[in-house]
Amino acid sequence: MGKAFKTIFGTVFISLSVAGCSDFSARPFANNNSFAEGGQSGEPLENFTAEEIYARGEYELADNDADQAAVYFGEIERLYPYSEWAKRALIMQAFAYHQDQDYENSRAAAQRYIDFYPADEDAAYAQYLLALSYYDQIDDVGRDQGLTFQALQALRTVIERYPDSEYAESSILQFDLAFDHLAGKEMEVGRYYLKRQHYAAAINRFRVVVADFQTTTHTAEALHRLVESYLSLGLTDEAQTAGAILGYNYQGSEWYAETYELLTNAGLKPEAKGDSWLAKIYRQMIKGQWL
């Protein structure tokens, strides 16, 4: 979190730990239902200062009610627009929604903060929250990788726009993991086709990994699977070339050992042959332009 964000967050919690919840019990806030229905369940928020409502939002966060905390932070923006407390509440609202795993609303609040306060010191944190709102959903999207691409784009923005922020390093790590995730999904689909002997479709998937995701952990297996697929189709030049690339980069890996056995059993050896897309990659690699 940004310096201002952490200072505000810490100060309120210190005051809460001293005062407890007696002040809130003495002056109960109207609950969320009464806002919507116009009823009274305590004193209406209009009678409280922005700072008091903000403190209540922090209190709800400490009490693990992030959803209610987000409501209070949002009310500050409504009741005290353009104030310093509204600015602080907006970033806290994005944080509270994220804690509640309400990623769509977290993203919306974070984007509003970036739009309204692009030069503020917490803008980097808002951008990071926006990226996390995509990143934290990656495992839930199945074969639809749209959110993964959006996470990559948002994380890249953090890295490029705020390279000196405390979030840049985490964003780089998460970017690499998201990138690896995309490659993993291509491998998953490729293995599916390979198992069902749809070799051309499998090759297309493994080719994407080798050509576009060569810095991920899946490249060695993708090259091995290409050898399997090309041998199954009788395309020995391509199989040998894939084996040569694998041997050049991952000679000590289990995938190269299996590839070498496959090729030698077929009376072949790993070497660049022909003029396929793999041969072009091999020539680029020897010149130090690949991997």
C-alpha cells in the first residue's frame, strides 16, 4: 500500500484499539437497509462527519465485514464529494471490495481513483488493486483466458507506469505467473488433442507455447510433444529439429531424455533439418536471438 494509505489505515486502527467500540455503540449508525428504505435504525449518516464515517468503515474492516465497510466508504464519497476524506475513502472502498472478493466493484472503485487522482501517491496502489481484481480470478475462468490477458495488461501498466513503486516487484512476479498460466492452458488443450490423435491441432497449440511463451516453464515439454506429434505424422525433419532445440536448451531435462529415446528408436537423431518454422527458430537461437 502507498505511504498515505498505510498511514491512514494504521492511525485509525490505533484510535480504535484505544477507544474500542463504545463510541459507535453510543451513537449507532443507520444500517444499510434503512438507507434504501428511508427507515431509522440509529442516527442517520448525515449527522456524522466524514472522519467518523471513515473510522466506522475501518472498524467494519477490522471486524471482518468488508462488504459493510465498502458501504461506509462509499457514503463518504456521496456525502462529502471532492473532500480529502472522499479521496481516502475511495481507495479504501476498492480495498474493502477486494477483501470481500467483489472484484468487479473493486475494479470500478480503483479505476475511479486512477481517473480522479492520477498523480496521487496511492494511484500506484489503485492500479495494483485493479490488476489483482483480474489476477485473483485466473483460476476460476476455465478455458476462457480473457481475464488472464486483462490481468497481464493491468500488471504491465503497474510495471511500466510505476517502476519505482513498492508494487512493481510483485507485479513482475505475478505477470510471470499469469504468463505461465496462459502457456499451461495451451499445453492442456494440446495434450487433449494429442491424446485423441488430433496431431495437427495439437501441434498448433504446442507451437504457440514454443513461439510465444518460450520463457515459461512449459517450453521443454512443448518441444517434446512436438517431437511426438511430428513423428506420429511422419514429419521427421520437424521432429528432429524440435529435438535439436530441446537438446540445445534443456539437455539435462527429463523431456530431452524421452525425446532422445523416441528419435533414436526411430533411427533418427536430434538435428536441425529442413526449412520449417522450427528450423528458423533454431537458426535464430544459435545466433543468440532466442531464449
